[in-house]
Amino acid sequence: SNKTTVLGIETSCDDTGCAVVNSEATILGEFLHSQNEIHVKYGGVNPINAWELHRDNIELAVNTALDDARIGVNDIDAIAVTTKPGLLLSLMIGVKYTNFLAKKYQKPIIPVHHMEAHALVVRIYYNIPFPYLALLISGGHCFLTVVNDVNDFLLIGQTLDNAPGEVMDKAARRMKLKNMHEYSLTSGGKAIELAAKNATNPSLFEFPIPLQRNRDCDFSFSGLKDSLVRKVIKKESEHGLMGDEIIPEVYDLCASFQTSITKHLAHRLERAIKFCEVKNLLNKNAKNIVVSGGVASNDYIFTNLKSVVNHLGYNLYRPPHKVCTDNGIMIAWNGIEKTRKGIKTCQFISQSDVDPT
Ligand code: KG4
Ligand code: ZN
């Protein structure tokens, strides 16, 4: 048959993700080894630690995904692997293992850009034609991009400082959420989402919304983070807290903080839609917007962005929760999309083709 099957390998940050996807958009098998618990314990992703964990898990991750699909490497048509952006040492584990498999089984390699994979994976689940606007919000990046085609992206906005997931992780750490056992095993972003649900006065704290007069589509999150840190310090001293003690207003603070991040994202997304309309950049027949990346798995953020987008006459789509955060499915799918387009493959990826930025 002319069905194509691709093995995808993702090791750019702290998740070892592998999956097998075919050209009918069927996920045949998958596996994810998350390092999150370990990194939460040590207060952030340590590159050496991440590298060791990828190295120890890559073979198991690939074999488990293949077993899950009930196939072997011989049955696949190509191997897709993340080559950029990410932590160099982490990326190299996926790339080296891909080179090894490609040589041993004589399979072509498809190099994948991690953020492009986040932007396209939604097409496994929904029929969203090009061009569409995508808001990519993760732990390392914040992009507004027009997706014109599989390998044609027009960047129209990005963060001037930190990424939204990064500030949520830092905020969670400063609020010491990991000391509350309900949140001890989750990412900072997820911990804030869960804690915010317990708020009794979600507007107790006020945050200034960044870049409100800024006439482009860029983002800034560092001011919100600094503002949160100042509020925590103030409350800690008011209550005379020390060490690992958590401020009693923590739920309300999480809710106010999450709301301010959401408002900023919504403002910038709204601007981007209007900009695209003026410049005639979007599909006239399919009014679809996509949000993806780890932060897009946040239901509060998604629901609020959706209502803003709907108000402007568009639909908002995202992949399922576990496919918003890093995974092998999006890498395999990118391989499928590139194969369909006839984009050229390679037999070997050299270290100079691996790019952390
Ligand atoms: O896309 P991703 O898995 O990795 C990167 O490419 O960075 O995103 C990870 C980020 C982390 O900062 C994490 O705190 C955030 O996504 N995140 C969330 C949620 N789940 C994960 N942020 C807000 N709400 C969530 N539910
Ligand atoms: Zn990511």
C-alpha cells in the first residue's frame, strides 16, 4: 500500500518521547518518559541531569513505542527526530540514536523543528487547512506565527524576555507549591492551574498587564514574574513566615497571576488576528486559530482565549492535553507531513546540523 509510517523521536528538553504515526493520521504506538518529577525535586531542569536521563531511557522509549504499535524498525518508512531548538546535549541523544537506527536498518531521516511540530500536530485531530494563525506557548518559547504550509512559517510576534511556561514554573517555585503534596509531582504551570481552582477571591491581587500600548504582536512575561515575587515577599513578611512556609493567600495569588497571563495572551492574540486580517494573511474560507505547546494544556487559559477568538468570528483548536506538552507524536506527524510534501530526507545528521536556538 502507499501508506507511510514514521517513527518520531523527541529529546529536546526534559521528556523522552517516541511515537509511531501513519499517513492516515493514526497513532499506532507511543511512549513518553517524563523527567518532570526529578526536575521539580531539584528546582528546575539541569542539562547534565536531563542528558543522563535521555541517555538511560532512549532505547526503552523507542522499543516501547514500537511494541505498542506491534511493529519493528523494519516496518517503518522513516525516522523523524527533533534537531532544534532545545538543550544541545539532550538533542544529541535523540539524534545519535536516530543515526544509529537509520544506519542499521537503512531508513531515511527527517530532521524536525520542535516548534513547527507543536504548530502542526493539531492537524492529526482536526482538518485545519493552511494558512492559519498559531499561538505557541511553552516552557521555552512564545510565538505567534502564520502557518502557510508544512515548511513555510511567518513569525509575527514573540516574547521579548521569558516564555509563559518558564514564568509559571518560576512563580510556582517561589510560592513553594511543590511543598503542597497535591502539586509536588506536576509542572509549575499545572500546579498553578490546580491551585487557582481553590481561590476564594481570585481578584485579590492586581497585576499590570504588559505591553498594552505596544502596537505589535510581541509578548513580555518577566514583569509579571517580578511582580509576583514582590507580592510573595510582601505577604511572607506581613505574616512573619520563614523557610518552607507557604503564604495563606497562595490560591488567590495563583488565580490572579494566571488571569493576568491569560489577559496578556488574549490581548496579543486579538491584535495578531486583526493584523492578519488587515494584511490578508489568513484563510478566508476556514476561520481557524490554533494554540499549542505545554501552556495550551491549561483549561482556564484555553477557555478564555477561545471566547476572545470566537468573539472575533474564529474557532480555536488545540491538540489533546498530553499532545500540547512535549511528545513523540508531534515529531512523527511532522515527518508524515514532510513526506507528503516530498521534502528531502537525509541518511545522517551531523552535530553541526543540531541547533539549540
Ligand atoms: O511544550 P512543553 O512541554 O515544553 C517546551 O517545549 O517548553 O511546555 C512545558 C511548559 C512548562 O513550563 C510547564 O509549566 C507548562 O508547559 N505547562 C503548563 C501546564 N502544563 C504544562 N502551563 C500552564 N498550565 C498547565 N496546565
Ligand atoms: Zn515543547
